[in-house]
Amino acid sequence: MLEKFLKYVSYDTQSDDKNESCPSTPGQLDLAKVLVDDLKEMGIDNAHMDEHGYVYAIIEGTNKDAPTIGLISHMDTALEITGKDVNPQVVEKYEGGDIVLNDKYKLTEEEFPFLKDLVGHKLVTTDGTTLLGADDKAGIAIIMTVAKYFMENRDQKFGDIKIGITPDEEIGRGADLFDVERFGADFAYTIDGGPVGELEYENFNAASVDIHIEGKSVHPGSAKNVLVNALLVALELNQMLPVNERPEYTEGYEGFYMLDEIQGTSAEVDMAYIIRDFFTDTFNQKKEMLEKSVDFLNEKYGNIIDIKIEDSYYNMREKVEPHMEIIDLAKDAIEKEGITPIVKPIRGGTDGARLSYMGLPTPNLFTGGYNYHGRYEIVSVDIMEKSVNVIKNIILANAKGDK
């Protein structure tokens, strides 16, 4: 499993939100071809990549009466920091204390207290110059390990297992072209979570916001009563939003506004926000707050701001709750490994949110990764192994009709 993971992170699969094609980057196609080859090497001859870079495979079950389970992860990595030339560092047995990434960066117990829970684990970190790609190549490696097990243990009783690896999840498009009907699973799990025991079936409602501000640019020497500085209007807009509803001040079920990008000059500025909230009413209130702030500034400065708000995905809870048996199945599988299930909301999104609204209930399971989307990313190989065992438990119990 570790060998597979290290191979997968060597591929630069960072997605590109500025490219409308699917997949948005060629590196994802490169990895997709490798994944198909790996699946075929296991004897899964039906493994294939479609024209959009989605990888699909079916492990034929030995109990055709059992419901069909889907296992899903994504091949792309986040935009915040490069995923090119990843140089993973393997800590064979973490003994506690700081983990030095390079001369400039290190993981400290003071800043990352979860490290105390990983003493004795085999860990994989970055070298401090890139992200690692455990989000979600750890999930892919876990699924591959589960697939190999069931291909080699045909004496076990299990139903059909459907595998789906998606592109462009990090830019919110992972489920756009996913063929749910052809996939044919009764339910699925994304393997895209974090610490051991995590089981998630609630996630943010999400929206993206694009704002364009067209100021009035004149020479500063003759600017009195004429100049409208677009940069200052952008700052004014941002200051109108509640400070305590920024990501760095929120946790649990608290939502936020995040200024994700800003660029421009005194003449023109483009801003991009993301809005996140678990509850429909407060989600809508946040969108209205931004719109009213723009309306106020347009009244003040003369219709110089254009705003576009688009919903990205919604909280899957509404679609999963009618199928709580799949949550109970996962809870029992986690407990069978001597782990206490941690049922909590995802402060983010997964392909599972969109897929649940497309008719495929898809909660999320842990991988053992931490600090996603940055140079401090780290994954526990020991927890990856626990994730493999939990998924095996789910598949076997599902075939027996157990909960």
C-alpha cells in the first residue's frame, strides 16, 4: 500500500479551476492510465478510463444477493501549493517531538498537537516545498489495497464492489460527469477523510462568489472628487463582512466567508470569495449579506460593482439520513477494529455531497491524513491500514446482511 501511495504522489495532478476542460490538467490523465493498469494487473479486466478521465472498475462479487457497494476517491490535488516534484519523507517509527521537513519548516507538537496521537506510527510527510497529495491519493492507495484483497480472496462472501476515481474534485467538479446510473452501486463511501475513526455524512453548503469592481482611474495629481480607487472599494467591501465569520475564527458547525483571491489595480479589481455553511437558512443569509453589501457600495459609488454567486454543492445529510443503515454499517465496522467512531461534520466538501444529490448516498471515511492542502500535510500508514480493515469489514458485513 505504501509503495502504491508513493508512486501515486509522484504524479503532478493539481487541478486548474481556470481550465474548463475535464480533466482540467493533463497530469490527471497520466495518473488515471496508471490506475487502470494497476487494476488490470490485479485481474480486474473491466477497469477503464472514460473520455473525461474518470476511472471505473467492477470487482464481481461472490454473493449476488448482497447490495452493491461503491468505493470512491479523487486523483487531483489542491491548488493552494504545488503538487509537482513531491519528495515524500518516510518516518519509519515516529518517536514524538518535532518532525523537521527542511531547514525552514517543521511540524511541532505545540502547533500540531495531534502528533502525540501518532507516536509509534509509520508516517509520510512532505519535504516542506510541496503538498503531499494524501488528499486523496491515500484514499486511492487504500481502495487499491482493498481491491487486491478481494481479488485474491474469492472464498469470502461479498457483493459486487464498484470502484470510481474522479478528477477535479478539488475545484468542485468531481461529480459533474460521474455516471451514477452506469456505476450502478446501491450506496457508496468516499475514502477522503482524515484522522482515524472519522465517519462523515454532513458537509458544508457551498457557494462561489466572483466580484468585479470598476473604479474611476485618473492621475493622482488631479484626483480630488474624481478618483474612485477600486482597491480601496475592495477593502471596504471586505471590511463590511463579519470578522468572526472568517475561516480562521470558526469551527464545528460554524460557517464562514473566505476571501480566496484578489487582484487588480486602482482602476479595476477582481475578487473571489467562497461561502460555506451547514444550514440552509444561514447559508442563504450569508449570500444575501454579500449582495446587500455590494448594493450599498453601488449606491455609494455609482454601480461600479458586479457580483455573481453560484452554488457549488449542498449538505448531503438530507440525502443520507433516509439511509442510516449505511452509517450503522460503517460504525460497526469501525468499532470491530477497536476504534471509536468519530461522527462529525466535514468542514469542506467531497464528491459524496454531489453524488448523494444525484441519487447515490455517499458518506465519507477516514484515510489517516492531516493538514491537507499545504506543506505540513502528513499521513499515517498505520491509520491507512486501519481504513483498509474497516472497508473490508463493511463489505463482508454487507454481504451477510449484518449491521
